[in-house]
Amino acid sequence: MVDSIDKIINGIPTLIVGFDYVESLYPNFNVLNREVVTSVYWTTKKSEKRDKYEEDLDWFIRHVYDDLFSKVTYVFIDPIVYSQKNLRKIIKKIYLTKNLVTFHYNDMLYMHCDEIIFGLDLKLLKFVGLNEDRVKNKIKEKSSVFLRDKEILIEYKNTIENIDGKIRYIPYLYSIKNEQNDITSMLYIPRET
């Protein structure tokens, strides 16, 4: 949140609230278009038009999350479908990741590696004859952070609601919040102190 137009960081989505304020900054803006200039959007104040404000705020939040997750690929690791060669590549990718953040929820492991989130169903591993506890423990050893079940869900409850309950993004969100993401990325979010 910024209190001055000078503090807007170019490229990071910004929402300006208030018709008069937007008009003073951008006198020739199109009232019918949410986007004033690239990555700068506007809406009315709550006191000007409550319905429009709430609708635009919801839209903006969803837009920011869509932007944030657009560069992240989700890969479900399926030992039945993938060839041994592909599985070895995935294991190598996970093993070579320096700051692996893993989230264990129910019978799923979600691992954040660079711009990829790998999903691994522990029940599926058991089904194909692998020792799920052994695999989970190896991933836990490799992980710099290992998040568990509902403890971490409380922290990300509102965010998860805004992204349609896709809990697979929790390791990625944790990486951003705890400065384990690339600080040169467009949507780097510094940790609050």
C-alpha cells in the first residue's frame, strides 16, 4: 500500500481508490476502463459507489493472484503414467533445488521448486508398491521448510479462499512471504518485520 503516486513501483499491480484522485493524476483516463495505465487500475471510493468499489476490489485481488500464479506450473507426479526417465528428471529437479519448500496436507505433498509446484499423492505411491513413509521422510530431509496440515492453513486461510481453495500454492506463497523467492521477480513481496 502506498500513500503517494511517487511510491508506486512500476510493473506491480496498483489500485487507486477514488474518482477525484484518479482524475487529478490522470486527467484523460477512460472512466469505463479499469486500467488507467499499464498495471495501474482504479475504482470508486466506498462512499462514492459501494457496489462498484466492492466488485472492483474483488476483481483486483483475483487479478493480482492470477498474475502471481501465472508463472508457476503445477505438475502432478504420477508414477503410473510417467516413464522412469521422466520420474528421474523430476527427482533430480527436486533434489537439486536449494530452498525446497514442502507442504504436507492429508495424503498429498506439494513441493515448490523454482517456478514449479510438484504434487505427490502418497496413497498413489503406496498403490504402486512404494513405501510412502520412506519417500515422505526423504523429501522432508531435503526440504529447507516442511509445512504441515492445518497449522499453516490458518495463516493462509483468506488467500486460499481468494484462489478457489487451491492449497497447492501454499509452498509458493510461503516462499514469497519468507523471502525465498527471487528478489528480482516482478512480484517480490518483502517479509514484514
